[in-house]
Amino acid sequence: MKKQNLVVIGNGMAGARTVEEILARGGAHQFDITMFGDEPTGNYNRILLSGVLNGSYQEEEIYLNPLSWYVENKIFLHAGKRASGLLRRAKVVFGEDGRPEPYDKLIIATGSRPYIPPMEGTTMPDGSYKPGVFVFRSLDDCREIAEYAKGKKSAAVIGGGLLGLEAARGLQNFGLQVSVVHLAGHLMQVQLDRAAGNILKADIEMLGLKVLLEKNSTAILGRDQVLGLRFADGSTLETDMVVISAGIKPNWEIAAGAGLTTERGIVVDDQMRCIDDRDIYAVGECAQHRGQTYGLVAPLWEQAKVLADHITGKNPQAAYHGSKVATKLKVMGVEVASMGIVEPEYPEDEVVQFSEPKRGTYKKLIIREGRLVGGILLGDISKAAYLMQAFDRNTPLPEERLQLLFDIGDPPKQVTFEEMNLDTQICNCNGVSKGALIACVESGKRSPKAVMDATRAGMGCGSCKTMVREIVEWACGGNTEEDPSVHYYVPGVPLTKPELIRAIREYNLKSVSAVFDYLAGGKEDAASKPGLASLLKTLWHAEYEDEPDARFINERVHANIQKDGTFSVVPQIPGGITSSAQLRRIADVVDKYHVPLVKLTGGQRIDLLGLKKDDLPKVWRDLDMPSGYAYGKSYRTCKSCVGTEFCRFGVGDSIGLAMKIEHQFQGFDSPHKMKLATAGCPRNCSEAMVKDLGAVAVEGGKWEIYIGGAAGSSVRKGDILTVVNSHEDVLKYMGRFIQYYRENAKYLERTHGFVERLGISKIRAVVVEDSEGIAERLDREIAESKAGYKDPWKDMVRSATPNQFSTLLPVIS
Amino acid sequence: MGEVTIGPLSAIPPGEGRSFVADGEKIAVFCTRGGKVFAVQAECPHRGGPLADGLLGGTTLICPLHGWKFDLTTGNPLMGECAIKTFPARVDETGQIVVDI
């Protein structure tokens, strides 16, 4: 096969690394490689430039590939020759001497150049920098700075970022008094917050550097050479030289000139290809991927691998998904690690912080939904390796936050996935072992959802889902594929919940089949039906057009299916208060229909189990009690203690409140079941603090409202939403929360997951303080839902569909 | 047994299933919202769940007990290990469901 011409514009770290990766994949057999580099040398490690400046490295020590490497690998290097033009139609690159270099595939790795902030007096009339003005980007810059510094007394560095501080340290070694002039309020604001920046400032001032913050340099003073700086506030600084290190600008001009899409950088897709030309790639600091440009090497290495996999055909599916930016470095002897964001972005972001400025130690972590999204370590970075891994892999953090910051005694005996036995059972509902999950991953399933679907792990009570997800991620070595449907409300309609609600309202969709027709191209999805039915009922109340086939069998026949295909019936008993007449009626039903099992439930009701489907309407008629909804993804019941009725400790009427709650919320569809309780005093006998919603009476006629409690497959004490003075206010705030939950929770997300996901402060703000101005609407929706309530047992007896209650129909043959 | 007339199409609401017994053989018959009819064995091979009470979307059926999934056109499992028996089914010109058992 004839070899293709591969031309690489740029011989910096990105260009050379990409070529190395291509060669490692046998690319020498596929391509004749030509590179343009505007520096006359091989390529060197630009990160170590400050080491050259401060004398800790010799120039030749920072070379990555000497010129001989290019010869050995048959790469033709235009050393010291800039590429000046690109003609895509003819597929040629022009060198600055005008010589064309034809290509089949082209890689643009032009990197970036220093950003020069607008200042008077930066340049001389001929356009060259004023003597004493320098940028800090190349070996040449290093040499010139070192030469000029001889015999000078002072220097100023504009820019207090990482590179600026390193340059300042280098200049200090020439015996200069160095000032760092920084525009922002603290040093290294990309990697550090203000507190850490201030500690760093104190540290480096101890080393004899001057730090000027919030100084906007407007002019470089001196006619023929640098004499000083002037700032926007009118003050000045005397200095013999100025090194500008105020950030970088991607070099995209050659791409833009050829009509390729450029924004902040050259826009590329997940294969690092330019979006408008399939034969041109861009990599490194000049490339913009998903809106991001990167100025660090780790992302560049990842990009180079993907590009090489793709261009050589080694892995045509290779894709770059963006990088999480984490750095560990030493600034003037101070050890710093930084990852992700430096300040919390949402009220529910959790901040864990330790500060000991006297010793120069500072640690701060930002945690979102149990995962690390940002961190700063200053002074003591002993935990950096662990934290950076947790950040990069998005693994859940231990509950004990203290051990994130410090090594405290013996670490808990938590077995890693590596050490865990293959036959350890992970899903206790469906009996799925670690080994079975790994086997499934090895068979090609690369997303947690695909593995769960295939093995049924996590599909029972759901409490192991997090661990299943983590094991799948671990088994995939971090290369999981995300199933986009995890963001949808239901898998069969490609919309998130807010998008779906908007579309349902916009198109006036009142039945599940209408939703499939309008929003899923007419394609029905069985598993999505109950979630849609629940949502439509919540949105349209009485106007919802019920289609029984969209409902799970329990909600179709308003009873709970049992293991043998029979059903259980639980009539409504508000507050758990019954009577002799009611009990007699129930007893008669038990006898008449030969109910095999009668059981008191945990929700203070009576369960009749083992009924045939055919008997259900007759049982309901004979009971003459409303449905207790013990089968639905809906409001279930409200337990109560005796309260002030007889109890000598009771301080609030818990029975009365439970009955009001029952009548307010009965029959409400919701993303998952809601179990409630009221307690007449803080002894909490009815366990109201571990219910989806609970109300606990406290002295002084007050009620504490708890939300997000759980005591099932997960156990969680609820959070206090608010404290109110009356039954009516309990109903009001409970109702608001219920409606907010109904509109915003994922299908099958219990309140405890919902409250943890959003955070109690966010929910309190919306529900109690009305921060979004929706409280009145939520109240109105609740009132409409209440008005739309019909007892399904009475309703069903009248409006059954054909053979709805037939277990087995005979065929006359 | 050959072809058996099960009953009128109206015996099964769209998107649902019903169980029938014909000469001792229990079958679950479904009528999709697209208007097609399918007949399969009545009980789930996993734990005997009543398939006629399952959720139906297109031609995918989900057992009500533990969520095993089957494709009604072939009987093949979409989740789970065992297939289910299928029987050819059609609606005749008088609107009766006919199953070849």
C-alpha cells in the first residue's frame, strides 16, 4: 500500500507527542511524516523552562527529542521554519519560504503564545518589544531574560499565575528584587481560592518577593528601555525589566485562514478532527474540544492517544471526552495540589475545610452528591494522590470526611473491589455476584445500565445500585460508556423530566399513548409506561386520560399482586383507627371469600392476602371501604401514635392530624411510594422521623415536619423542613413538598434520594421561603389533585374494562 | 390441537393481555395497541408469573412478578434466560381471535 503524507504543523509538546503515539501504533508503515517547527531545535519540555531560568536545569537536559530522533524515525523536520499557509482544496501546507508541502492527513499542533495585555509603551515604533520587556515561553526567551538581567537591580512579573510565579522565582536567582504584579485579588486564582492564595502570598513574601494584588498595569514606562510600570490607580513601580506572563492565547490563525471553525481555539470533535474537514486534526493548546481549551499537559497526552488511535485506524471508535483538570506542583518550595473548582457553585455543595495559616497548611474539598468536584491542598499534600484519583474517577467518598484530609489512625477495613472475592454477592435481591458483574463487563457491556439490564443486579430493592455502578466502572477501568437514557425521566422518551413536562403541557398530551405518538416517534416502550402514567396524572389531575394498559397490574386492578398471581387487599383505615362494625365487616369478607391470610400491616392497617382477581370487585363491594392504596407508586398511608387522645405524654393530636393527612393526599400518584406518620411527642413512637414525610409534635403546640426519612432498604433520618403551629400548616407544607417532589423527582426515586440529591436547604428555600415564587402554584396543584380524587374501588366496580378481573377465561371449542 | 377460536377481539382491551384455557392448555393472548394479536404460554418460566397481567409496549412483554422481558414475536427473552412458547395467532374476518395451538 502506498504511504500517505502526514504533515504536522507544530513541533512542541503536543505535535511531537502525537507523532510518538502514531509511531507507537505502527504509523511509520502508513505515513511519510513531515513536521514544521518554528524553533530550530528538536522539541523540549516547556514545563521545565522556569527550571532553566532559575538555573536548576541546563538547556540540553530538558530536550525530549533531539534532532537525531527525527532522522532515526524518518521524519522530515522543517526546523526553524514556520508554516505560513494552508490550502485545503489543494491539500497543501506552505512553509514561510513559500514551498508547498502536500498532505493526505494534517495535524495542527500550533500551541499557544503569551497573551499581552493592552498597555502603553510595550513596543518600540518598529513593533519590537521595548528593551527590558519579555515574554516567557521559549528557550530563546530564557536566554534573553538571563542576558538582560545581568547588572540590573529589579524586575517585575506581570501575572501571578503559576508560570508568573515560577518566572519570578527564576529572576530572583539573578539577584534581582522581584515584584509580582497581579490583576486578581489573590495569587493563582485558577487553582486556589482566596484563603489559599493569601497563605501562598505570605509564604513567598518570606522568600523576599514583593506581591502587588489588584494592580492593573496600564503602561510600561521608559523611552528607550524599561524604567517602571504605571497602574490604573495612578501608582507606579520602578523596575528595570518586565516579564509578561498573563496567560496564553491559542495559535489558531493558520486554521482560521483556511476557513476552519475557530472560537477560542480550533474546534474539534471527539476524535480531535476539525469539524469542517475530516482530514485535518488539531491537538494540544490550540484545540478547542467541547468548548474547552487546555493549557496543561495531562489533557494533551490523552488527546494525542485518541488522535493516534483514530488516524492509524488502530481504534476508529477512540473518543476523547474532555479532561478533568488536576495539578500537583511546587511553587517556590510550597507544595500545591489543585483539582476541579475552587469555590462551591451550588448551595448544596458541601465544603470541607482545614486552615492553619501559621504553618502554611490549607486544605479544602468541595463535594457534590458524595463526589469530589474540587479541591485545594497547600503545604501538606500527602492526601493528594488519593484525592486526585477520586476526583478523576468520580468515585464516592467515605462518609467520614475527616479522613479525606488527614490520615487518622488505621483506615477503616474497607475492602477494595480488587480484594473482594469473586463470589461476593453484590445484589442481594437477585443474587448477582461480583464475578457475574465482571463477566458481564467482559462480554462487552460497558455501561452500568447495560450491566444492570443484563444481570438484573440492582433491579430489586435498588439499594445496591451505587455499588453495582462502582464495580462496573472499576471493571471497565474507568472507560465506561454513559447510557444517555440515565438522564431521561423514562428510558423510552428521550427527554429529561423538565423537558418532558414542558412538552406534555405544550402539546396538551393527556394520555400515555399520546406521549409516545408525539414525543417518541410512535414507539411504545413497556417499561416507560407506568412512569408516564404517573406523571400525566400528577400534571393533569382529573383531566388525565387513563389507559389501563399503561399501568402496572397493581394499579390496573387496585390490589397488590402476590407471588402466586393472587392479590392482596388493604382497605383504608385513616390514622389506624377502626371500629367494631368495620372489623365485623372485614371478618365477614374473610369468611365469605376464604381469605387465606389476614395480617396487620406495618402501616396500621389490615391486609387480606391470597384473593383471586375475579373476587376483587365483590370483596370491595362487601367491604364498603375505600382503597388503602397499598399497591401503588403513590401516597400510601399515615401511621400515628395515640397522641393526646389517651397517652400521658402526648403534646399534639397525632391521630387527628393523620386522618386529615389521609383525606388530603389519598390516591396521589407520585414517583415512588410515600409512607407517612405523625407522632404526638418527640418519643416518636410512630417512627415519623424515618418516614417519607413525618410530623412530630413538640411542646408549645408546634409540629416539626420531617422529609426524606427512610427505614426500608435504606435507612435515613429525615431532615426537618420547618416547624409550624397548626395542623393546617402541616398540611400546607407537606402538600407543597409532595407536589415539588412529584414534579422534580426521577421516576422511582424515593423522597430520601430526592432530598439528598437536591439538599434540604434548596428544598426548604423553595417550599418554605418560596425562593422560586412557585409556592402558590404548588398549593393550587395539590388542591386540584385532591379535587380529582376518586376512590378507585367504587369507580372500578362501575367502569371495568372487558374481562378486567378474569384470572382465566374459558374457550368454547 | 390445531386452530382454536379464542373469542372476539373486543375481549382484550388494546395494549393488554388475558389468560385463556383451551382444552387444558393455558395461554396468554395479547392485543397490541398497533392492532396485532399474539399468543404465548400463560406462565412465566421464571417463577410462574401470570404473563397476561404484564406490561406490554410494542411487542415487548414484561412479567409482573420480577420484570423478566420477552419478545412476543419470537418468545425470546430480552432479560432473563428462558424463552417462552409462542403460538401463531390471527384475527379472522369476523373479528374473532384464532390461535393455532
